[in-house]
Amino acid sequence: MDRLDELEIFVAVLHYGSLAEAARRTRRSAPAITRAIASLEQRFGARLVERTTRRLAATEAGARLAERAQVLLGHYQEALLDTTETQLSGLLRVTAPVQFGRKHVAPLVMEFLRLHPDMQIEMVLNDRNLELIDEGLDLAVRIGHLEDSGKVARKVGEVTRMLVASPAYLQQHSCPQQPAELAQHQTIVGTLKSPRNEWRFGPNEDGLRVKLSPRLLFNEVESQLLAVRNGHGIARLLSYQVADDLVAGTLVRLLPDAEPLPMPVQLVVQNIQRIPKKVRTFWDFAAERLGQLSQIHPV
């Protein structure tokens, strides 16, 4: 095994505190991890890792080596970047929410690939906010405020959480005049990020709470859209998700004065200071294209 690989494995073992987790994160077998640590300890002439009650930790000698190893690995990565940044090539891994990714990110990805034929992009569509480092991702498109201050975000637009219903549904039921009336309506609820039995109102969704008896519950957006278009009730969706329906008249916006404040649409990277050229180029390209979308600006 390459000696830099041994150092990378050693640092991973200390970071994750587990041989098994280090094996999973570095995509190596557990025996390979064990052999690498044993080989490094033999070459170093001292025990580097010890097991505590809960996890693996560095010995005093291991801590000194880990500190130097991280510097060395950082210089190695910088050297690689210096030799490859003159051309845009290689793999870029981008994550985005499912529907937003399909509708708005995938087209700009294909345009970017036409401009840079040596690039390869893997799109990871998931409505959960995946961790960039843990999942090996270069860039994320996120909807909502950034909770991790260690990441860097670039706002490209904003969306609003809206109540919508079809004209057919509103013809058969009275149109709600205030949020409390929603408790008497048929509702279509998404279960992924919000409580199943209530909708919250107010600037930060921390004001009025309306208890619901939802008729339909879905864990993804397309089914909610299908149900609300077909008159099965009132749904609460993001403005970009219903923008085309509002223009076409297939859905009607309800209670706009009760909507919470808009949420930002952002491009997120882990560290702007050491961003590779291919990531920086895509970051700028995506910011320009997404910034032109009417669907992620106030409606």
C-alpha cells in the first residue's frame, strides 16, 4: 500500500473513531485498514492508536503524527490541484432537491457539459440535506437557511411556501378566508419535513398552528401536485413547484397574507478558499443560470 494511503487511513481512523467506519468512508476493506495501521506503527516504531471505552483515539505519538500527516496530505492535494487546474476535467458531484434538480439543475448541468466536454457530473437528487464531506459531494443546491456556519452559501433566489387548490375544489368548497378554517377542509400533506397533522403560519412559521385531518399524505412532491390538481384538497407547496400551474390557472393561490417569509435558494460548498477550479467554474455558471429563473424569485 502507498505510504500516503497509510497516512490517509490513519487520519480517517482517528477522525471517525472506528476501523469499520474508516473502512466504509475510504472504501477499503476492514482487513486493509487494520494492515495499514499495523504497518504504519511498525515503521514508526510506536503504538499510534489505542481503544478507549467508546472509540479509537490517538496515543501521544499518534497525535503528533496525525498533526503532521494532515499538513502533508493537504500539501499533496494542493500539488495535485496545481497540476490539473489548467483544464476542466474530471468528476463533479452535485446534489439538489429532487424536483428542483430535475426541473432546473439538470438542464444547466447538460449545458455545462456541452461547454466542457472533458467534465463528468454526477447528480445526487435527494430532498434531505446531504453532508458534503461525508457523501463525497462538491456542491449542493439548498432551499432554506444554512444551519452549518462552516459552509459557504451563495444566494441565487428565493421561494415561498404557498397554499394552493384547484378551481374545481374551490367550486365545491368555500374558499378559506383565514388559516383556522383549513381545519375544516380536505388537505394534502407532505410528510418529509413537516409534522403530519399541522400547518404553521407566521413570519418564521412560529405563530399560529392549525391542526389538520389530512385526507392524503405523501412523502414526495409530484404526488401532492397530482392530487391537488385533481381537486382532492388544499396543499402547501413551494412557489417554484406550483409556478407553472398558477400561470396556467390549474391551481389557485390561497391566503397569501398568511405565508411565511421567503426562503433562500443557495449554492453551497464546504470551503471557498480551497475550491477546485472545476467546482468554482460550475458554481459561477450555476449562479448565473439559476439567477435568471423567474420561478425562484418573488411571485
